[in-house]
Amino acid sequence: MEDYICNTIAPRVQGDGGWVEFVSYQDHILTLNFRGECSKCTILDRCLDWICQEVKRDLQEEITIHPIRLKPFFWDNK
Amino acid sequence: MAFVEVIRRSMRPEEWTDLRYVWLKRGIIKEKYEITDLQIKDGRQIGENEYIYDSDEYRPLKKGDLYFTPDGTAFIKGHVTIPDSLVNKELVFTLHTAAEMIVKINGHYAGGIDPNRDRLSLNPWLIQDSREVDLEIVGYNRSKPDDERNPDAMDSRGCRQIFEGAYIAVVNQPLLSLYYDLTILLDIAKSHHFDEDYRTYLNTELNNALNLVDFDTYEGVEAASHYIEEKIYQNTDFRSSGNVALVGHSHLDIAYYWRRIHVIQKNARTILIQMRLMDQYPDFKYAHTQPYTYEMLQTYYPELFAELKEKIQSGQFEPVGAMYVEPDCNIPSAESLIRQCLYGQSYYRKEFGITVDNAWLPDVFGNSWILPQILKKSGVSYFVSNKMSTWNDTNRFPHNNFMWKGIDGSKIYACVPPTHFITWNMPSQIQENWDAYQDKETGGQTLSMFGYGDGGSGATEEMIELMHRFEKLSIMPKTEHMRADEFLHRNLKDNDQLATWDGELYLEMHRGTFTTKSNLKAYNRKLEFKLRDAELLSVLRMMDGTPYPAKELRACYKMLLLNQFHDILPGSHINPVYMDAMKDYQELETRLDHIIGSGSCYFNTLNKPRTSVTFIPDATGNIVRKGQKGYFAYPNTLALSTSNLSYTSNEDSSWFSINNLQADTPYYTITFDPDGSITSLFDKQRNREWADGCLNKLHLYQDNPGMYDAWDILPNYKDVEYPMQVEKPLKLLYVDNTVAELRTTLYTPSHKSTWEMAVRLFHNSPFIEIEHIVDWDEKHRLAKVSFGCNVLSRELVCDTSAGYIKRETHTNTSWQQARFEVCQHKWCDFSEESGGLALINEGKYGLGIEENGMSLSLLRSNIRPDILSDIGHHDFCYVLLPHDGNAIDARINDLALEYNIPLVKADVKTPNWNFGDLYLQAVKLSEDGKYIVFRLSEQNGHRGSIQLPQAVKTMNMLEDITGETTTITYSPFELITIAMTF
């Protein structure tokens, strides 16, 4: 899973100014850090659904994603 | 007396007008018919117009479906038969999306859809007597829209979009016209740039006009338009002044929040959209820059390129900007900037038969003093660059239309427009431009560019419709839509009233871009000189009968120039852009090494004798420098000559001693601190101390500039400093008869980064070389090394690559205060009349100006736009060099060239070229293959003449022959191009 996130999903997210990092995967719960543009995306849920679909298609695993948004200090105002 | 603020809870009249303006927008589409036969295929771009697909099959696309994926391209095709109800009507295709789409209808490029426009005209593409419509769409979704200033675009951002349906539709044209009336008038009503009484009047009359409309049926639209015509447009009681030239333009970053492969499509969409607007509005003109973008259109969209050529011929589409891309104008060398012009202009000449006489650089982060001469000698008389007026953080740049005098005294016409290069042609923006214009009495018209940009897109129908209404508004400045060259020629040419700015165009902002992504900067420097060597050696081999690899060298140069784009080389981009650039650089180095080849001897490609200590890579050597084994030698090689060098180990170290961190050499007695800093540098020859405080002191500062993280270093960066910790104190690691090497290892307080420093002292050279080997993993930190000099001077002399610039080190006025961080090239020097200290680097550009010296900016660690910016391994060197006299007396520039241009292994004959003190900046085969072209650079501020053994052609930088001579007469900082037959 870590390899898949780092080498398949992350490059696509990075191509758009976003950033995703693998944190952990346990009991079908995938924890990911979202940084860069992703950290303030208002429709991140749509991307999470997409990642779940990609994982299901490529790794045949049903997962739930626990996202952690890591905003840079200059956007961290709420 | 107490004041109670009244907060209204009911709707104000202005809010009622705003609400109805929104309702009006809803009525623009009068009739619509949904296209239901749509299919989609997802792909991802992996090269220039090269894709991989999730599946070879298309799948149905229905309204409400999610479509697009991160960094994804969608291919959509569809079919619709025009229903009876819409036959013989003016139809549009409409689709609301955040994506950037090129739309083909019935096989023709019909137009573009993007966050800034959601419809295009359908009728021109219908097949006669047919109701059938075939659609092909290539859509590229960006979570960062073309222009973050457009609120509509921001509302719909995101990687995954909901498909809102595609339609053929009929526009309610009278209502649309009224909508545009409201757009322009509401902008004025809300803007503090306009007369308050007029705005009150407008609010009243707009309410009256909208009262005539039934918003259920949209009846009364014509009556409202008629009311506005009579009451507002024909009112001339309110007057303004001013004269503003409006130039259509779209700023297109070759790479930024997107990779350069994506710009192929962005560029095509932008050009397509602008050409369709020209079809719709014959008076519309548009200026598009960067020959590279034309080259890409020609390669990947030949059909559009053929149409573009016609539009250029007709004068509606205007190529601007003589440079190949809009490069950074601080870091590239003089020769790079010349090649930007040469290859840019060559393309324009070849494909369109024109020489563009302007440099169009709206977004660059300041401009080097060497530019006026380069531009002038490249057929460019006009310079346009916006940022100094709108981004300076300390001083208001005092001119907008003016003359710019360069380092050599060359003058060109310059325009720094008062406002941003991206506007949407609103009256408030135009009035603001006029209000801010500082050369009202001398400069003629002021320039306002309009069109969405950063990622292209450009002007919209709305911008043009508004423009057609400006003359009806007496409250607005006079406006005139024109080509860029028309503006420049009419207002600047032969205008003897213009003030002159003599100096660099320093941008008081984005000072971090001299340092961010230091590997890019170092690679760029290295490859600039490798290109020089590759061309020079190719010429020498050609003189011996080997074919000159002109095509390959041109391709290599263009790859370097592309990566000098102002959001690539400065480091202000996302991580994939950095990876692309490094891949390009690695490929470029391989190709250049192949051209340079090898040989049995070491060849000095400099046209001056080489005397200073030099590192020679050699597997048998005992020194490891920048990861390579080798040894230090004193080549004593004549200009453009070969020498044989070989390593013979001599372990006699009697010239060197060290005791309690006090080192003794034939030149110095040096007292170190354990961290490698120098607390005393006593010069034995000159019997003087050079250190005042510390030389070579490493600092780690907090670096939190905010949103413009990669771009900026703030004036208060020294407020918070983190002390570096010493892991291994400085100690002697190696000494032989040539060199002594001391090393220390430090780490940052976070323990995340290790910092090894090697100090090299030499038996027969006054050079003190310092190498830094860093594994860097910091966040929001700036690493600098400072040099507190025991020198009384008020000027820091900095190399520009084509002469030097003197910067004041005091902070008497706000102008010096703002220049706390500047750009240098190979060296800087801080000297008294009798001597000083030079700092020669291999690829560092950011330089802090201090009262008693300088600080070299080494590494940053920002996180926007690139989370990983500068994280990783770094290895870089510089030399500290005490000397007699000033930098010129001490030949610092020549020594810096020697330091940056290593000896190459090549078996070539010494040519009979003698250009005296001038630096042979480049030698190449002319673009037409007829001449050997020599570029000579006077870099020391001297005048003189050189008698040549034969007559040579004189050339401009575009390689046009301008005359013939047997004597080169040069003046300070002059760049001279001559040519010889062979």
C-alpha cells in the first residue's frame, strides 16, 4: 500500500500542486497526510473517493481513508 | 461623544441591484438542449501531447457524473442532432467547467472552454443542410485555475469535477447586452477610483433601469437598455481625464503549478480562443509572447498554426517578446540572454518574416543592468516589464514610460506599466492605471494589459464588449485598443521628454529567488560554461575539418534557455517542474560532454593564460572534492592552449602547521573556531588583518516569508537565528606539498541536517577554498555564510557576468535598505583602495549586503509551491581571496572565470586568436553557417583598441553584418560581435 501511494497516487497529485504522503495502513484504514494545495482543498472528499476506487481496482482492497490535512503556517488561520 | 455604528439588517438599494444583476445572468441562455450522447476516456499526460490511458474504452458521460482525476486529461466525444426547435437559430455550445478544454466541432477547432468562459459559437462549424454535430474535446483539469484572481475560477477549483452537462443553446442577445452594461456600470459604482457623486447617480439610475425588467419573463430588457443608453451613456456631466492604451495579452507561464508538457495544450487553447475572438470582433487585437510557444503550436497543432499565420499577416495577432521564453533576468549569463534573443528572433524571422522590436517580460523578478545593451544589439528598442511598479515592497519605482540606461551606456525605451499584467479590462482597473501613472506629462499614453493569465486563457468576449462601451462613459479616461508595438512606437519612440533610469531594475521583492532550489542555479551555471566549451571546441575541430554540430548545439542551447524561464530557474514551481528541469540538465550535460569529447591533453578554453590553482579530477588523487577524487595543480597554461598535467604525490607538508586551531601557511596565519569560521585572517604579505568579527561564519535563520514562500526573503530574516551545533570540531585531515584540508561537521538544532565543511589552504596560492557538503532536511530555514571584513568601504562590487555593478553597503535611504539581498554572478568584492576581499563562487547568486562585508545565501527550505524544495544533498564551493588594490587590479574576474571554467581534456590546435584583455565569451558557427562568430566582452570598465591581423565583419547579436574592420575599439562593458570567414 505504501509503495502504491508513493509511486502511483502521489505523482498524480503532485502534478497538480498537491501532495500526499503515506502514514499508515492498518485494518483497511489508510491514513494519509495531505499537504500543499490538497491541504486547503474544499472538495478533498472527492479525491479520497477516487483514491479508494483506484486502490480497489489496482490492489483489490476495500479501504477507508483517514486524511490528515497539514496546512502551511500561512494558511493555518482557522 | 459615543458613536454607535448602525448595522442595517434589511437590503440596501445597492444590494437589490446586485441581486438582480445575478438574476440577469441566469437569463443569458434563452433556450437549451442537452447533449446526452457523450463518452469519456481518462488519460494522463506523460510527454508533449503524449498520454497514457486508464482504459482504451470510452464510457458514457452523464450529467452529475464525477469526471477528471488529479493531473488528468479527459477525452470526450459526443454527437447531437439539432432539434427542430433550434434549427436556423444562432446557436452556441455551452459547458460549465473548471477544466481547460479545446473543442472540435465537426472536425474543426471551434474554440476553447475554460473557467473563464463557458460557451462558443456553433454555427460556423455546422455542415450545410445538416443538423448533425460531432464533438471532440480534450480537457485538461487543473486544481489551480489559470488565474486565481478570477472568483468564478476559484469557486470551481479541484481535481475531481461534477459534470454539469453540455448543451446546444440560444443566447438572449438583448439580455446579454444589458448584462454587459450592468457589469461595467456596477464596477464603476463600486469603485473608489471614481467620483462619489457619479457613483451615487449610477446607483440611482441602475435601480431605475432594472425596475423596468420583469425577472420572471425577462420582459423589459430592451426598455432597461434604452433607459441606460439615454440616462447614463448620454450623460456627460461627469468628466474624467487620462489616456489609456489597452493591449490584449495573456500571461503564460511555461511551467509553474503545471509542467511544461502541459503548456503545449494551454498555449494552443489560448491561441485558439484569441483567434475565435478575432473572428467575432474584427477590431480585436492580441499580443502573444515567447517564440517557444509558437514553435510548440507549429509542432503539435499545425492546423492552428496555419490559421495563426494568417492572423499575424492581417495584424490582429501580434507576436511580441524577442526572447525565446520570458527568462529570469537576474541569473542567466549575458550569453544566455543574447541567445534568448538570437533564437527567439531567428524563429520570428524564419516563420513570420518579422523582427520583433520589444522585450515583453511582464512577470520577471527584476532586470539586470546588462540587458539594455543586449536588447539593443538584438534588434530590440523597447522593454516592457511590470513588476517594479506593482510589487516593490519599499519604494515606489518613479517611472512608467522612460529611458533605461544600461551598464555600458546603451539606452532603450522602457515601459513599467503602472498596474498588473493580468486585468479583466474593468473600468476600475483602467482608472487605477491612469491614477498610478507617473509620467502623465511626458510619457504619452499609459499601458494597460488585459486578459486572464499565468496559465494562459487571455481575453474574453466580456472584456471586448466592455471595451466597446468605454467611449460612452465620460467618467472614464479616454481608452484606445491597439497593438503593443503601436503603443510603444506612438508614445515612446523619439520622445525626448522621457526621464532616464540609469541602473539595474531591482525588484524589491522575490529576493529569495536568487537562492531557492540551489541545485538548479549551480547546474545552470555549469551548463552555460559547458555550452561555451562545446561551441568553442567544435569550432576548433571544424577548422581542422570535423563537421560543426550546429543542429545539436542549437537544440542544447534551447533546452538550457527553456529552463531559464522565470518560474523554473528562480525555483518558484511545484516539485514535478523541478524534476523535469533536473532531468533536462542531466540530459544536456551528457549531450554536451559527448560534443566536448576527450583527449590526451588539458586544454585551456579561456583566451587568457591560466595561473591559479585548479582541481584536476583524477582517480589516483588524494583529495575528494564534490564527490570526485583528484588533485590540485598550477597549470600555467597559455590562452587557448594545451598542457600536460600529471599527478605526482609529494607528501612534504613543511609549508603548513596548525596548533590549537591556528594554522600557518606561507600566506596567512589563520585562527579558526571549531565550526570552521575564521576569527582572524592575518595576511603575512600585506601585514594586515582581514577579519572583523568572523569570516566564513555559518548562520541558520528562520525564513518565514508567508504565501510567497519560494519567492521572498523578508528584511527581518535575521530576527531569529538558530545556532549550528558542532559534531566534529575542525581538524586537519590531509596535507601534502600543495594543499592542506581541514574539515568540521556541524548539525542543525533539529538534528535533521548534517553540514560538513572543508577548508583548503594552499602552499603556493592565496586562495582559501571552502567546500560545503550538506544533507539538508529543514523547513523554513535560510542558511547563509557571512564575511565580516576589516575593510572600510561603502561599496560591494558584484559581477553581472558582463561587467560589474557597485552596490552601496550603507542604509542611508530606503533605496539601500530595500537592497538587503541582491543578485551577483561569479564574484563579489569588498575593497579599500589598497586591497580587499573577493568571494568567488561556483553557482551561488543570492548575496546579502552588510555594512562590513557580505553574506552569501547558501540554502533555503520553503514549502510552497514545492514541499521538498532544496531538501536533499548539496555540495558547493567558493573561494575567499584577499588581494591588493581593487577587484580590477587584482584580476578577480579572470580568476573567477578560471574557477568556473575547468580545463577540458581535448586535443585541439591553438588558434591564432588574440583579443587582448577582452573576454572571449563565445565562439560559434554563425546561424547561416558562413562565419565563425566571436563574442567579446569588456568586463573591467576599460577602453581600448585591438589591431587585428585581418579584416573581420562586425555583427549585431542577431548575426546581421553591420560593417567591416581591422580594429576593435571597445568601451567599458561593451559586448562586441565579430565574424571571420574560415
